[in-house]
Amino acid sequence: MSTVEWTHESQTISADSADHQLSSSSAREHKLTIGTVREKDIGQYTVRLTDKTGTTVLTFSLNLVKE
């Protein structure tokens, strides 16, 4: 069994978040979907996956470019 934790600017994103949708289609595929991207969504996101083999962490930044 694995656990997945998503954070935005070090704050946990909950599964019942109104702004973010979390989904997992398998033990190896996990998604964060932002329906409408707003300025408050800008920043650093981290996903932490922990299972019997250890922990994997991926961090990325979301930037908004206004045209």
C-alpha cells in the first residue's frame, strides 16, 4: 500500500479541496488538476509518494504568464 501527499507552498492539499482535484488511476499514476488557474495557484508544488520500497519526492513550480 502506498500513500500520496500533495502540497502547495508547504501546505497540504486535501482530497476535498475546492480548487484542486487529486486522482490516482493506479499505484504508479497520480494527478493534481487545477480547474481554473489563478494567481493564488502560483508557487511550489510537491508530491510525496511513500510505499514499501521507500519515498519518492517530486517538486515543481507553477508560473503564470499573462499575455
